Amino acid sequence: MKRLVMASIVAVMLVAGVSAWAGDEDGSQLKIVSPENGAVVKGDQLELKYELAKGQHATHAHVYLDGQYQKGFSGTFKSLAPGKHEIKVIAANHDHKTLAAEAAVTIEVQ
């Protein structure tokens, strides 16, 4: 129940465009610093900046673009197609198992 309430609060904050920390029971927290939710991007490249506060289990984060895992992500999306895109960052442990801490934004590329 606690996780459902937290997920609901984070979802409402993300829809409202509020930049917030999303947390996990192990103390892990994630925040997308840039781009902001709803940002309009000119050009086909975008730098992603996020902060991961590692809890007991998190060792790194996985980045997803439109639901596709970005293996080996270096920090910059290249060759972004025009239109709306969802960027999601999810905390992961040393075995690459994702944890509950995640953050997401939606952007539009022009």
C-alpha cells in the first residue's frame, strides 16, 4: 500500500510538471534535473542530467527512451526524431535488477 501511495504521488507530480525526488523503500532516490517535464527541444540531440541518491541496494540507474532501454547510455540522446518522447530513469542494483525508485519526463523535439 505504501508503494502504491508513493507511486501515485510521484505520478501526479510528474504530470503536473513538478521536479521531485522519487524514492524507494531502501532509501534510493532519483531526480531528473534536465530536461524539465514538458520541455521543447530544438535539434536532434539532448543531454540528460539526473541525480541518484543510492540507498541500500542501488548502484546505478538505467535510462529508457520511449520504453526502450538505452544500454551503455553516455548522457546524450542523439538523432532524436521530431515529436513527443518519454525519458525514464530507474534505479538498479549491481545485478541490473531495477528498483522502485524512478523518475520520468515527457519532452517534445521540434
